[in-house]
Amino acid sequence: MRFFMLTDLKTIKQICARHHLKPDKNFGQNFLIDENVLQDIVDAAEIQKTDTIIEIGAGVGTLTSALAKRAGQVYAFEVDERLYPVLQETVSQKNVEIIKENILQTRVRWEQIILSSGRVQRSLGNGALCMAGNYKIVANIPYSITGILLRLFTELVVPPARAVLMVQKEVAERITARPGKMNMLSVVVQYYTVPELIRAVPGNAFYPSPKVDSAVLAWRPQRTYNTQVDEPFFRLVRAGFLHPRKMLKNNLISAWKDRVEASKITQVLSVTHIPERARPGDLTVENWLNLCETLRH
């Protein structure tokens, strides 16, 4: 079995030259070449020998190989057919299956993996339990489809026990925002998960170097997707963030002027202990949940 130091820039350039390969911007290909960052990603995943790992975007196999050393099984999705011969060369572990498909177009295969991993009860840290899949997602995701993948991951009926993603630093900071700087994205992700910013990653940790800084983001599930419960909640949140810099009360009055009287909105804010001059970014997810529940009655 041939060993490759896949975080070594010289090695990566040699592999690319041998396979007449140039990183494709259309696929968001920036190969990780920092060993410390690689180990931080793997450590953040808290991988056990019995774990099933789903990786999106195997690239040249840098993260794939590192995951395979710790996990029971790794399913690595890769859409770029130019990389298949590279992965045959760089990833030799028997517990790795390279799935030559687009993760966004292979729902059946995706669900087969999730369901075959089984389900386990995960503690939410507040005494409640959440049914999660006995699998984890670890990926350096293409930044151009970050939004689509975040929605896919958070709305899975059987969510991963843990997810660790390389994303743009700005996106990671928005997701992990606290009250005062909350936004639509942070409310959505924090509704379903408990996110954590693991570390920042500079552009020179990749080849070629991206124009933006990155960050490693991790989360565990907080609740599972439920259309009947979630849709009313997010209708409220969307109305609340109609104009993010304006007062929440005015946004709700404007959005629901034909459905709810202004006096009731003022009353509900008072009952839920939300200041009348609060802006949508000031609220926690729990504030939104209380507001949604009170408005129903």
C-alpha cells in the first residue's frame, strides 16, 4: 500500500500533474494542505470505531483517508469524475466507499446510508432526547452550495449524531451568532442544532488559496424536522426578519396587517417578555418559540 502525505503541497501538485488535473472552480475545489487543520477537523468529529461517516466532496482523498483511520465505514461522495483515478491511487482503505454521484441528486442512496446506520437516542443536554442517526457528516463543502447543503443537513428526518463542516468564516460566524447579532440563518441552524465554531482557517491552508477565510463548524442535533411544527415557526421568523434593522413589532404588524391586530402583537410581546423596541436580531431561538406558541392562542 503506497502512502501519500496529502497535506504536502509538493505531493498534491505532483498528483495533479500526473493526472493532468487542475482544481476546478466550478466544483469549489480547494484542497486542504494543512495537517493541523486536518487533525482538528477529525478530532472535532469525535469519531468512534463503530461510526459511519458521510463525506461530501472527497477531492484528492486528504480528509477521506484521515477519517478512515478512525471510523468503521466512510462513504465519500464525489461528483468530479476526473478525481476518480486519483482517489483509487490515494485512498486504499477497505472501509471506504467512493460514491460517484452528486449528493444533491442522489436522495435514494443518501437515505439508504442513513437508514442502514441505525438510530440512537441523543441527549440534548436539557433532559430531553432526540432520535438521531448513528452516523456523522464531515466535509469540506463547496462554498457555492453551502446554503443548499445546510438546509439539507438541518432538515433531515434522521439527523446526524454530529456534523463537522468547513465553511466560509463569515457563514460560520453568522450561524453561531448570539442575541444582538442573530440573523435568519442563525435562527434556522440553532433551531435544529447546537452549533460551535471550532477554529478559523486561513486561505493558505488550501491549494489553491481561496479569496476568503474559512472556519471549521461543528454541531449536534437539537430537534428533528417536523413540517407541522416547523412551518408556522419559520413563517413567524421570516415575518420578524422582514426588515432586520427595524423593530420586531413593526415588522410583524406590517407582515400580518390583514391577519393580526397591532394591539395583539403588542400584547404578545409583553406576555413573552420581549421589549417593545426589540429588533429581530435581539431574540434567542427560545424567544421565537415562546412568541410562536403565544400567538397561537
